[in-house]
Amino acid sequence: MKNKLSLKLEKYNISSCVVAVSGGIDSIALSYLLSQEKQLKLKAVIVDHNLRESSHAEALQAQKILADLGIASEIIALKSGKDIKSNIEAQAREGRYEILSNYAKENNYDAVFLAHHQGDVLENFFMRLSRGSGIDG
């Protein structure tokens, strides 16, 4: 009997995919679940934005976790994210989506998977509120 993920992959004719990995539990869990689909060609991609000194070490740590799970991965490092002066998270997200999309197209993957945990929306709300955006921000 096929599980729900297998059925969805089949329904949308997905035989290969890129999964974005941040190193957080949500993206690691998604990577693991996708890796259990043996018919699926899977590549985990870690985008190192170079916004912090520790970003490369964090990317390597995520890559090691993936390797321990038997998941092939690649780190794509940006030259420097330090040129971003405002709205850092939004610009980093847009850049990351572009990188992932281009990687998938250039390497003939059918889809890109992103993981978000239930607390993301709440976390973003309080982060924006703390910056003075207000309720509507």
C-alpha cells in the first residue's frame, strides 16, 4: 500500500526533486521523508548566504547530517550576502528561491521542495511586531 507522499509524487508525476535544507529540523525531516521514496531521485541543496561568519560551518554541519542519513547534498555558497543592507530575510529568501529554481532547471529536476514548520508564521509575526511593523505589518 502506498503512503500519501508516494501518491502525491505519482499524481504530480514527480520522479526527481531538489529539497532545500537549512539545517533546521523541518528541512532535515522533509529530506529524510523524501529519501524514503526509493523511486525518487533526490538532491538536498544547502544555500550558504554568507551573511554570518558561522554560515559555512553551519552549512557543513547540515551536509554531515544529510550524509549520515545517506542523502546526497550540495552546498551553494553566495560570494557575499553582506551587500544586502535592508530587508535581509526577504532578499535572502528571494535569492535562495532563485538559486534553487535555477539549480533544479539546470539539472533536470521535476520539483523543488521547501519545509516550513507550523511555528514559522507565528515566529514571523512576533519578529515583525518586535521591529515595529504593527499588527498589519
